[in-house]
Amino acid sequence: MTEYGVFNDEGCIYVADTRDEAEAEAAKERAADDGYHADLISVHEMCPDHRDDEQPKDGCEECAAEVDEEDEDAANEDPGPSLEDYAKASRIVQSLIPGVRR
């Protein structure tokens, strides 16, 4: 089930089952603030994997951290043989063919 959160500059302040309910709560919060901070109140769909951490789907810090870890892991993996390694192996194989002088 999709949930929606009301966020201000400090994070999630309310979670609702429907967008309409979240928008209504956001309107109440904006009316109560009625200043600069009212512009910072917004409604976002909640991240389905990190709803308990009150993260928005379109800006989930947990998902971003997981992607960064995957990128770091990929960067640290052995890239395998290089083109130079293949060229060297080819020269060795060619030198082992009988009757071919190199």
C-alpha cells in the first residue's frame, strides 16, 4: 500500500494512507506556520523499503547510501584481464604452434 508523508525542513512530520489526507495535513501545517517555513512543507510518496525510517521515495537517504555502497564495491572489484594481458597470451599461444617461427 502506498503511503504519503508530510515533510518540513527537519524531516517527516506526518504519515497518511492517501495523498488527499497528506495534502490536507500539509495545508493545516502551512496555515499554522504562515511564514517562510510554510514554503518548506511538502508531500511525498514514502519509500516502500524505508517507510519506518520516514524516508521519501524520491529522496530516500537509505536507498542512496545502498547505491553508494554498491558503487564502491563495484569500484573495488578485480576488473579482470586487461587488453594487454590478452595480447601477451596471444603471442605466447602463437609461439607454441609447431612450424611457426616468430
